[in-house]
Amino acid sequence: MPATTPRGYEYPLYSDTQNVPAQLQALAEDIDADVQSLYTARATALNAPTALISQLADPIPNGVLTTITFDNELYDNAGMVNLGADATAISITSAGLYLVSGVVQQSTALGTTPNAIAMFLRSVGGLVPDIATVTKNLGSPITLMSMVALTRCNVGEKVSLAVQQNSGGSIDVDNCRLSVTKVAP
């Protein structure tokens, strides 16, 4: 009775009847199946639903939670972005666990510094109303905020990025980015 390795490769024991061609064929088939499973896992990971959108500049009024409006689709392999219909969100097309990330940078040209600025990764129509929040008390006029969250998303759920600040006037943010990538079913 043959034994197997931890990866499932079959090998004969000394007490087994020796049949070298059959044993080599069994080993080759085990290796082929193992390599195919690794190739399939890699291809699945590379083709995971992913979208990335960006915005070069957006004004943020004082004291108002403002959803960023995006104008540039950088990547979308699953039909999750339709800037003509909804320029504020990425729509989930496949349910699962997603890595969601957002980046907001305050424009340096204005010179107006908020005492605090908050960034929100939001989910509408899904399992959680707000994915994550980060708030910064600022001591300098330049700030870059980024945030990453893992969240379970449903089909049709919309993921967006919002900012609120308290400078006393409007500020501009630039280099805003929002991305989602499915990491598990």
C-alpha cells in the first residue's frame, strides 16, 4: 500500500510490489495536479475584482461631510466603475471580503490649515454604514491621509470616500484615490 507526502504525492513502500512505470506515472500526475492548483490559485488572485479611481482636485467646504467626486478611472477589471452614472462610488459586482483603501491629500496651494480633518471610507447599501474613519489634528499646512480596511461587501453595495474639515473656509484636496480589491469569497 503506497504512502503519501504532506503535499499528497504518492510513493511506494519497500513492502509494495515494484512497478516503476506505474509509480512514475502516479508521481507525474500528482506533480501535474499540484502545479495546476498553484497556477489556478495565482490566476484567480490576479483576476480578482479590482477597481481604482482618482480625483485631482475637489473643494471641501468648512464643517460639511463631503463625498469626493472622482473623474479618472485608473483600473477596473470587473465593471465596478461608471463615472458617468455615479462619480462618487465604486459599485461592488461580486460579494466577498474586500480590501478597501483611500487616500486624501490637502492641497498646499491654499495655505488654509484646518484644525482637524477627517476621512471616511463609507459603504452604502451594504453590511456596514461606515467602513473606517481616520481623523487628524493638524499642526502643519500639508497633510496626507490614507486608510485601509477589510470589509465584507454585497453585490450592489457602493463604496465611497468622504472628507470633513474645520478650517473656517473651503480647502482643496488633491490626489484623492479610492480602491477596492476582492481578497476572499
